[in-house]
Amino acid sequence: MKTQKILLDIDGEEEDLNIGLVRLAKDVPAHELFYHLNSQNSFNFSRISDLAFEGNYNDYFFPRFRAFHCDSKLCIHFISNKSSHHIQKKISSELFSGETETKFLFEHFQDVDYIMKTSEPFDDFSVILLPENLLFQIQNFRLSPSEELYQLIQYYE
């Protein structure tokens, strides 16, 4: 009897990434928002290194916050949708370069304040108690592996 080789597809198809779109009900600074989140939950968000996006003429930096939920062994990330600052690399000689001083990770969803991601593939964001009158309900969103933001978020994981 011959042995049969079984080929494993290790590189396989990448799955969609489940993220949450977080919108503020009123304009509050990040430190105040995360103070309220930390006071209502058993875990504490802390600021970590910014997510950097390299453009042709500018580098953009997006604040990130991380917390660990001990009961479910879940890591929760909040990434600002709007850049906090930028560094100009070179001066644009083009009239319409498409790069401005402020960049959004989701250009089509500029009303989104934060992008929330968990370390698990499911999209159950109910482990977070939301501060009353500060946040709207978190909207589930699927991010395709073909999108540039997918690769950027995976890189910073």
C-alpha cells in the first residue's frame, strides 16, 4: 500500500477582520473618555505607541489604547480614526496630492471616532460597559483582507 501525501494549505485564505466602529455622543478629549471607560470596567485602558501611516508627503500618527480583560483573556484595542499629528517628509509639488494635515483611517466614515479591535475573531463587544451619554452603540464592521487598513491593523497586532 502506497503512502499518500496530504498537502496542507498553510497560507490559506485570510479571514475578514471584525472590528467595532465607535462614535462619541459628545466631543470629549481622549483622556476623559478612557477615564470613564476605566472607572466602569474591571480593566484599564492605557495609551500605547501610535499607529503610524506613511504617505508620500506626510507621516500620520493615530493614538492607540489597549486593555486586557482578565476574565475572558481578551485584549481590547482602540485606535483613533483621526490622526493626532503629522510629520511632513517633503513638500508636494502637485496641486492635488490628496494629502492634507489630517488623515482618517476610514475616509468614508469620518464620523467614526475610534476603531475597536479585540484579540479574538468574534465581534462581541459586549464585555465593555459603555459610559452613559458619552458613546453611541458600537457598530460591528467587517474589514476585508484586500483593504489597506486590514494589513495596517494586522501589522500592529
